[in-house]
Amino acid sequence: MNSRHPPMTALPVFAAVGRHLSVARAAQELNLTPGAVSRQIRNLEDHVGCLLFERGHRRITFTDEGRAYWTAINTALSDIRSATDTLGQSSGNRALIIACPRVFLQSCLIPVLGSFFANHPEVQVTLQVDGPNVDGVDGRIFVGREPAANLVVDKLIEGDLILVCSPGYKLRSPPLDRPEDLAHHVLLRSAEFRRNWDRWLDRNLSCLKPGCRFMDFDGAGFELPAAVEGLGIAIVRTPLVRQELATGRLVTLFDDCRIADSYRFEFHERRLRQPGLRRFRSWLRQTFQCRVDLTARQTVSAAGDRTGLESPEGR
């Protein structure tokens, strides 16, 4: 065995693969590609001079050497995390670091964040726009993927993918009676959220996808004001357009084709030792549950108003 230190970046990867006994699940946890995970494992095996896993058909298992090494490495990494958490807790002014999608941060979190600081002035929070290179956070708000298996996850609010356009665009454009009519329309798309249109089209109109006409934006969130201005049809998440829908600046299309999803908050259970995270988590859950309840009451009220105005012949 090489007497030098092992490649340090490979150790958390090795720990994750050993936890799941799956390269794919470890890759999902670490936000890496399966290929990158496999390369890290091979590098570590080259360094220690033996195989750590037996590769079988669609599954891997520990070798005897690999299991013993994993136990030692996992314990060491756990000690390092505990020491880091203890150090962080001993520093009363360490800011809580929360990652969040850009548009959700702008549209949903910032407008209500004042209530958290008003009730918890002692807690410092640093909010980061989430992305593939964002790491080392205390908690993460996310949507559009499955949660990691080893994290605590709270559901915050629905985040269904829906299609919207302005009333003016719908009035002056070709018919929008069925999803296939999208072939005759401009679809608004930002580079950061191309996968949202991919998901919707793959599920509802896979045969139409190659012929779609897109207007692309380099930055996230530009498709929403473009839709309001009547430039085309955007795909958005429901909480991000509540105000535009309520005021009639946007209307929904093909509601029965929406893709159900939700915004969630995830963190390692050990982070609950931080008082700041416990308070932020409690505030998040209470704040967004209140918004869910308010939206439900408004929906029922609006339905009641419409029912009262309808004649029996109109039902």
C-alpha cells in the first residue's frame, strides 16, 4: 500500500458508494455523474493497491478489504463532521447557509423573510443561489428531483409545472384547444430550466418535441416577464405565478397535463444540533403551510362566488 495520504476527494465518494452499494445512488447524493464516481473509486483502488468492491451485474458488493477500509474511513469522516459541527456551534456568530433556487428565492422566500428576522434577530442567514458547484450548506430548498436517501426532507409547498401565457397572446394567436396545437406557437425557455420543457414534452407530446419553436433566454426567470408581455408560452411552477394568475396577467393552459411536483427542504439530521437551523426549519414549515391554507381558502371562496353567479342552465 502507498504510504502517502490517499486522494482526499475520493474518500467521501468511497463512503457514499459504500453506504448505498450503488454508484448511481452515490452520484445522486453527491451531485456527480456516475462516471465521475467510478473514476474516484478506481483512483482510490489504485492508491491502496487492492479492489474495494466486487463488480457484478447491476450490483456491487464489498471485498473483505473494502469493507474493513470503509468502516475505518466512514468512522473518520463522521468524527471530522462532528468536530466541524462542534466548532461551528461554539462560534455563536456563524451564519446559517441555505441554498435555494434563484426564482423561488426572489418570488417566494425574500417577500416573507422579514418575518423570520423579526422573530429571530439572533440568527444570521446567508442565502445562496443553488447550483452544481454549491456545497457546504446547512440546508437546501430544492425542486425537480428526488431527495437524497440519507437526508431529512420537509415538503414546503406544491411546485407543479404548468403552461401559461397572457390573455392577449391567447386571443390573437392560433388556436390552443389541445396540446398538439403548441406546434404552431412560440415556447419561451431559459437555459437554466430547459429540462422543464423537456419533462413536459416527453410526458405529453414526445412526438412533437423535435419540431417545437423555442425563444431562448440565457438567464433564469426571463421567460415569465416575456410571457406577461405576450411573447409566447412559458412553463413555470405554480407558486411563482400566483400573483400574475390572480390579477389576470397570465392564464393557464392544459391544466390536465400539469406535472405534479413540490418544493422541499433537505438537510443532514446532525444539523438539528444547530439552534439556528431548528428555528429556520420551523419557520419555513409554518410559513409555507400558512400559504397553502390561505390558497386553499381562496380557491374555495372563488369557487363559491362563481357558483353563486351561475344560473342552473350554465352549469
